[in-house]
Amino acid sequence: MDPRATLGLTVLFIVLLATAGCRKEEETPQGGGPTGPTPAFLNVPGWVIDSIGPPYQTPGNPLTVEGIALGRRLFHDPLLSDDQTISCATCHEQDHAFSDPRPFSIGTDGSVGRRNAMAIVNLAWDQHFFWDGRRHSLEQQAHDPVVDMAEMRNTWPVVVQRLQQDPTYVSMFMDAFGTETVDSILVVSAIAQFERTLVSFGSPFDRYRYGGDTLALTPAEKRGMDLFFRDAHCVDCHRDVTLADHGLRNNGLDLLPLDSGAYEYTGNPSDIGRFKVPTLRNIAVTGPYMHDSRFETLEEVVSFYANDVELNSPNLDQHMFPWMIGQVDLDPSEQADLVAFLHALTDPVFLTDPSFGAP
Ligand code: HEC
Ligand code: HEC
């Protein structure tokens, strides 16, 4: 690895530890200059690092102020799509925690995809991307939508040529990566850096559980939290502080899954019906729900877990055992409490932070 990159990483992690407790992204003055890009860091609460460690870094792509600024611009730029009408942000809207409120996203020619666009929240701690987990880094992931025929329908040579002809971009690539020669690897590297800054741990639940603010949750939300972490067994899969577990599991939606999930790329029958366990952070604003948007509301989701889990679904996850033995029994008022708790997972600062919006 480039020694400068190693240094950047070291600085990142030291600063991460030293600044535990604060939240806001540090602003460092722009401009790579002769000394190279400026190492950047995520200010992540100490209790997050204690629980799940520092965020992953792809070797050779450390966070820098200039890389993040470039990635942010690219994420919001329709130039990436063939007819220059759709950016990443078109399907990943900030006020919906970077998910798509439409059941299925619509590509540049009006073609409709078959899955809901997922939220982009705390993915710096993730190693499986897409509903079926088929990509293993944010860099790899960002390559796909540009050439997806139901999304941006473009080709990388066209994207690279457009960027290379834009003097602002050329100088931003110089500042971020020390070269004026744009290529697809640098484009996805910058986008991944920006996505890693999309960190959200500022909900009322966090203030209550980790900040000692006993008034942050209402009584109903507290009852819902107790159910979530105990009798309703939600935490068995929505497990760590990201409220995901970074695994691919079948939560029993269907007897015969129409979308076979992870099986599609592994070809392994034991993967039929397995999907990524999504984060529940900001879940109140990321509907509709599940990979195929089958539920419009959180009430419907909770009612599914209370009443409609398909116990004969192929490869039903072992964590659904409490359902198999009839242990999860949620009456209507408990279901309402669970829904109330899910609403307490919204981080309003994340949804409005101007540093994540279009530059
Ligand atoms: C036309 C709508 C559309 C556009 C444009 C789009 N996406 Fe997506 N995105 C989706 C859909 C749909 C999924 C889920 C697809 C799947 O699982 O098969 C997704 C999934 C993702 C994921 C996976 C999240 C996770 O938790 O695994 C990331 C990250 C992401 N997109 C980033 C991007 C970036 C970066 C761009 C721009 C280069 C982009 N998207 C452009 C619709 C879109
Ligand atoms: C076996 C592991 C497992 C358990 C236990 C579990 N979930 Fe899930 N959850 C998943 C998976 C996997 C998905 C995505 C399924 C899909 O789309 O195919 C999901 C999806 C969701 C979604 C929709 C997320 C989105 O972005 O669309 C919500 C909300 C949710 N679960 C809440 C809960 C609640 C509340 C409980 C407890 C009653 C619970 N889950 C228990 C694995 C689990």
C-alpha cells in the first residue's frame, strides 16, 4: 500500500478514538496542494467504536477531505447517467435516509427495477451490499448502477470522457488523487469515500440508551424497546448498534420466494430466500419495506412478524426458532409499542445535514 495511504489510515483511527463522543464531521480547509490530500476522519461516538470497532477502509482508498468532496459531487451529478437525467441521489434521497420512497426505482428510459432502493446508512461498517449481498465493498458496489440497464444505462468510457472534459472535475481529481487522468476506479473510490461519511447514530433511542437521557423516549417507545430486545426477538438479527447484523437471512416472508435472493449469484440452494438484514436506523422514513416493497407501513411490517411469518419458507433462518416454537406472541398493543419504538430510531440531523446534500 502507498505509505501515504497507510499514514492516512493511522491518522484516521487515532483521531477516531480521540474524538469519541462527538458527532459532527470535522471541516478541514480545502486544497490538496503539494503535500497531497488532507486525511479526513469520521467523528463517531465512542460507544459505537467500542461495540463494532472502527469503520472498514478499503486498502489504498483512505478518507480524505478532497476525496469526500469529489464523491459528494459525483453522487449528486446526473452526468453519470446516459441522458444526464439521473444521479445516485435520484434514487437515494437524503430525507429518506438515502433510500427511494418509490417501491421500485425507475431508470433513465423509464424501465422499472425489481427491488426497493436501500438506505445508505452506516455502510462504512458493512461488507455485503445489495439485497442479495453480491458486492463486497462500496467501491465495487458503486460500479454497478452506472451500467445497470434499469438504472443509469451508461458506459464507463462515456462517464470518464465527460468528467475528463470538465475542468472543475479534472482539478478535483488532481486534489483528491494526485492525477488529472480520470478513470472508473477513481470515480468509484471517491463515491465510496462520500458514502462512508453517511454515519447516523443520533436518534432519541441513542440519547436514551447511550446518552443517559432518560426522557428521550416516551413510555410506549420504552415498552417497544424492551420488546425489541427481548420477547419479540428482533435483536436476534437486527443485532448490533447499526441494528443490522451484516448477514444474509430468510425472515420467512414467502413459502415460494419469487426473488430467490442470494441464490441468484451463489447458485447454492441453501441461499434461496436469503436477503441482507437491513439496518433499522431511520426506518420510519425508508418505506416501503422489504426487498420488494411489499409493506407500505411499519404497522404492516410488525403485523407480519406477529402473525404471518411463513414457517415453511425454504432456508428459514435459525434465528426464527422462537417463531417456530410459537414463542413470539405480540398482541395489538405490543405491536403498537414496537412501531412506536421503530419511530424513535430516526436521526433528524442525518436527514438534513447540509454536508451530505448536493454541493
Ligand atoms: C434507478 C435508481 C438507482 C440509482 C440511479 C442508483 N441506485 Fe443504488 N440502489 C438502487 C436499488 C434498486 C438498490 C437495491 C438493488 C438490489 O439489491 O438488487 C440499490 C442499492 C444500492 C446500495 C446498496 C446498499 C446496501 O445496504 O447494500 C448502495 C450502496 C447504492 N445503491 C449506491 C448507489 C450509488 C453510489 C449510485 C450512483 C452511482 C446509485 N446507488 C444509483 C437504485 C438505484
Ligand atoms: C431472522 C432474522 C430476523 C429477525 C428475527 C427479524 N428480522 Fe427484520 N428483517 C430481516 C431480514 C432478512 C429483512 C429483509 C427481508 C427481505 O426484504 O427479504 C428484514 C426486514 C425488516 C424490516 C424492513 C426493512 C427495510 O428496509 O425494508 C423491518 C422494519 C424489520 N425487519 C423489523 C423487524 C422487527 C420489528 C423484528 C422483530 C419483531 C424483526 N425485524 C425480526 C431479518 C430479521
